[in-house]
Amino acid sequence: MTKAAREKPSSEREHLCMPDDARKRATRRIAIAKGHLESIARMLEDPHVYCVDVLVQLKAVQGALGGVGEVVLRGHLEAHVATAATRGDTPEIVDELMDAIRLR
């Protein structure tokens, strides 16, 4: 992707939409992570909370968010990367994905 294209907000540049199935699965996983976060917030209100219990819940949130990333990545690979050559935008799609991976 060119520098000029990267600098434009995604709403201003032509983009590909997330596959419906991946979006729905990611939304479910986000809801799970949100539930774990809410549980942690309630736990931390208790002055007698046990540190390990909080750590277990934090690990659950990390796992849920990691699952979201996997769902989104798989959807992107299947729907956009695998079809980039057909569209003629392989370099742009690869650059965009590399930029996203660097954010991790």
C-alpha cells in the first residue's frame, strides 16, 4: 500500500469488508472477553480478592482477545489475501497485513 493510501482514513479509501461469518464470530468472542473484564472489575471491588483469581480471569481475557485476532486474521486471509492476485492488489494487501502484524 502506498504511503498516501495508508494516510487516508479507512472510510476514505476503497476497502474490503470483513466476511460476515468472521464478523459474527469475532463479536461473540468480544462479548466473552467483555464478560471476563466485567467479572474482573467486580472482583477488584472486593478488598479480600485473591490475586491468583484475578490473574486467572486476566488470562481468560487475553485468550478471548487472542481468539478474536485469529478469527479476524483467518477471515482476512481467506477473503482478501487469497483473492488479491485476481483483483491485482497483492502488494497493497500484503503491505497492509504486514503493517497490522507489526502492531502486535
